[in-house]
Amino acid sequence: MTAPGETAGTGSGRIRVLLVDDQPLVRAGLRVLITDAPDIEVVGEAGTGADAVRLARDVRPDVVLMDLRMPGMDGIRATAAITAQGGPSRVLVLTTFDDDDHVHAALRAGASGFLVKDMALDDILGAIRVVAAGDALLAPGVTRRLVAEFARRAAPAARPRPLDGVTGREREVLTLVGRGLSNSEIAAELVISVATAKAHVGRLLTKLGVRDRVHLVIAAYDAGLVTPAG
């Protein structure tokens, strides 16, 4: 367990990231990537879930980049412990396409976003920025798998979920959320400001009575706005 740059990160205005993976080569690759980003810095590394929990408490990073499959305390239990601390850290999970059950468990544990490990490195940096800004993020591939898994597990509804009180524009936003787009991507797609996109998402959370963006994805599926096929 290491904490490089802990002092330098404090008050610097940069996004402070904790890397958690039991493979040193993976951590090294991510560290090199992040070192090249002017607005992000690595403030710690952990090779086990238990070390990640302790380091998150001590260093208080903005984002924890979390592997799920580790010996001992796995990434799911570590995510639950970190989010239960009530600190500023948001967990961004690195997963693979065959980890559907782990994705569900990590959602319940409080993860703020998911990425697949074969994503481009620039996309990983972008995801760190999105989650650090307080937004939730699901990689589109993970979103499609997530929706498909909910479809498989849930009993088929007789009719799509009604969207009472949801405006036409909000339906468009909900559809894009269901496809895994971030607020900035929604803004670009609909030619609106990021602030407006964020406001639409906030109103959807209230109107649909769901607690987070992930459950908006489920609501989009239940309403028939998105399907497992895309």
C-alpha cells in the first residue's frame, strides 16, 4: 500500500485518484496514463480491498479506480466499505464483459460508475473526470449488458412503465441516460448546455422517484425507451 503525492495533491485543484488492483503492472500502466494528465494525479495505490479501505479513509481521494476481482476483500466489499465512510471518495469500477453479477453487486454497494477494461485510455481519463464532477457513469457496453440482465431476471411487465409528468425533452434525456451517455454527451447530442442536461436528469430523478442515475437506466428500460438490443 503506497500513497505517492499525498501532500502535493492537497489543495492543488487536481482530481485525486486512488488506484486499486491486485496486479502491479495494471496499476503501473494506469499511473503512467494519469501522470500525463495535467488535471489528475495519483495519491495512492492499493493491491487489496482492505488496503484500499484504509487508504481511502486516510488520503480521501476524489475517485477510487477499483478492480472487482481481488483476493481477500474483493472490490465489491471494498466499495461498500469506502462509500459507508461518508467521505468524498466516489468509486469508479473497472470491469469486464463477463462480470454482470459483479456489476449488480457493486451497484448495490454504492459504485458511481463502471468502465470495461479494454476501453481506450483517454476514455478512462474522461470517466475519471465525469465521476469526480459528481456525475454517475456507465460505459455504453456495460449499460447494454446491465439492461439485458435486468430484462432476463425480471418478470415481463404487461405494459411499459408510465412516465406521468415527464416532458418530451425529458423522455429524450431519459433515453440517452439509458444508453449510458454522460451529461456532457447528452448536452452534445441534444445541442443543449451541460447545466441544462444536468437539470433534466435531476428532474427525472424526482419525477420517477429513483435514487440515482443507474436506476434511471432501469426506468428507461421499464418504459420501453431502450431495449437489451440497444
